[in-house]
Amino acid sequence: MKEKTVIVTGGAGVIGSHLVEYLVQRDYEVIVIDNLSAGRLENLPDYGKVFFYRRDVRDESLQNIYYRYKPFLLFHLAAHYANELSIKEPVYDLKVNTVGTLNQLNLAVKAGVKRFVYASTSCVYLPSVNPLEEESPLKPHTPYGISKLAGEYYTFFYAENYGLPVTVLRYFNVYGPKEANLQYRGVIPKIMAAALQDKPFTLTGSGDEARDFTFIKDAVKGTVLAAFSEKGVNQVFNIGTGRASSILEVINMLSELSGEKISIRYDERRKWDKTVYRLADIKKAHLLLGYEPEYELREGLKLTLDWYKDNLEFLN
Ligand SMILES: NC(=O)c1ccc[n+]([C@@H]2O[C@H](COP(=O)([O-])OP(=O)(O)OC[C@H]3O[C@@H](n4cnc5c(N)ncnc54)[C@H](O)[C@@H]3O)[C@@H](O)[C@H]2O)c1
């Protein structure tokens, strides 16, 4: 067991690659497992301490990698992401998000990993106008939410039955550099494209829909605090900011920051989208881990906008 060696599945993705960067900067040896179905190799830092394996998380022969590196910790971030894509491909979504998670849990137990960190989502909650606590009712509305919640249950099954120490993180709308403007991904790259490339933004709803937008660096900070703290063992944490902003607020802010008018084309809310408002209660992460988000929405959006200006190809 090497205390400075960790595995990150999905490490070439948006959150994963920022996490990898954070870890290598702190001298961890990081093993990345990613099939590059959504991630990019260029997302990874070129530091010599990152070992990349282009493999599927469902592949049982990944055992060789576990035995070879003897990781101390596993961050399981690889997933079929997210809601709309899962409606298009529900069977594939189920396979990657549950079988992939089960396979990693099995390998982690066999290799004696000291902590299994599972990236879950705020989509597991029953929508509410109140801040969502970890104990709030669960009711996912999409195949993605269902498969991610199943992953949580499998994770706790392994904790209870095989003594694997686990931590489950429910991320709330993470945004920031390296997120490509893909058809089925989050809303922020789409608004960025409208601001920087003069494309109309299609708003599916009224614009009053609100989310707890979390800057990527805060998401990474919450992840690391939970993963390395004893208080994170066998716990679920919301990773958000504790503030909700509407889509229209984001559009107005980005319009101000970019100095560009953003033209909006209104469309009906998507039938599957039952979440008008979603806000994290982050008291638990604050009290147990000392988690404190640092980035106000305006600051996070400014940093993200500046990054897209230099990386316009991510908006195409
Ligand atoms: N971004 C968010 O706002 C958000 C919110 C809630 C939860 N999450 C969760 O956080 C995690 C990371 O999200 P992200 O935004 O970085 O997504 P992402 O799509 O950028 O990253 C996922 C990575 O997993 C890889 N991958 C997908 N299927 C794979 C497979 N079968 N085998 C190996 N690798 C595979 C992809 O190539 C990609 O690099 C996911 O588990 C997601 O469910 C993200």
C-alpha cells in the first residue's frame, strides 16, 4: 500500500482532470483510468506523476493495475453523464454507472484500498423548494439519477459487508474550465457560447429555474477534504455552495462580464426535467470537514469566461 498513490477513474473528464491536477501538485502519484468516451487526454497535466490507462471501468482485468500500483485511495468519477444523455441511452447508462461502480468496488476490496470515494449527484434528490440536506428524500427522475443512486447503494453495501471505508459526494452543478459545450452537458458552456460566439441561447423553460452552481475548484476542495478526513468515512456529503441562482441571473451576469448581449430563444421545459429549484444545504460538510466554498458565482463565471476566451474550441 502506497500512501501517496491514488487511482482516479474518469480522470480525463472535467472534475477528474482538475482533481488529478490538484493531487499531482501535492506530490501524489496518480493513476488515471478513463476510456476517453467523454474525457480528453489533453485535460491531464503533463507532470510525469500521472499514469494513464485507456480502459473501461467495467473491465475486470483492471485488477492488474490495482495490484501493480497498490493505491491507497480510489476516486471513482467515471460515469455516463448526464440526465438527457441517459434518456437517450438508458441501458448503456445503467451498465457503466452500476456495473462499472460494482467492478471498482470489487477491485478496491481485493486490493485493500483504504478509501473508496464515489462521485454521486444532486439529481438523486426529490426536487424541493427548500435546501437539500443529505437526509432529504430521494427520488431521481432520470435513468442517470437512478443509476447514480444505485451506485450509492452498492457503495454502502460494500462498506457494510466488506468493511470498505467509503465516502459519497453529491455534487451540485459543477462548472468551470475544461468543460466542452456538448449537446447533453450543463448549461454554462451553452451560455458561454452564446456570449462569445454570438449564437442564440436556447432556454428550455422560463429562466427562473435555479441551481446551486459550484465552481470546479470548490468541488475539488470538497472532494479532497472528504476523501482524506477520517470524519468522511462512510458518510454522504453535499458538495455545493449553499446559494442558488436562476438561469436568467447567470445569463445577465455573463452578459455583463463579457460585455456582449446574449440573445435567448425560449423553448418548452423538457418533459423529464422536474427540477425547478435545487439548492444544497452544506452544513454537514462545513461542520465535519471544514468545507467552505471560496468562489462566488460572479468570480467563478469570470474565471471560466476568461478560460473559454483562450480555448474557444471547447465551445464548438
Ligand atoms: N459536472 C457536474 O456538474 C456533476 C454533477 C453531479 C455529479 N457529477 C458526477 O461527477 C463525475 C464526474 O463528472 P464530470 O462532470 O467530470 O463528467 P465527465 O463526463 O467530464 O467525466 C467522466 C469521465 O468518465 C469517463 N468515462 C465514461 N464512461 C467510462 C467508462 N465506461 N470507462 C472509463 N471511463 C469512462 C469519460 O471519458 C470522462 O472522462 C461523474 O461521476 C458525474 O456523475 C458531476
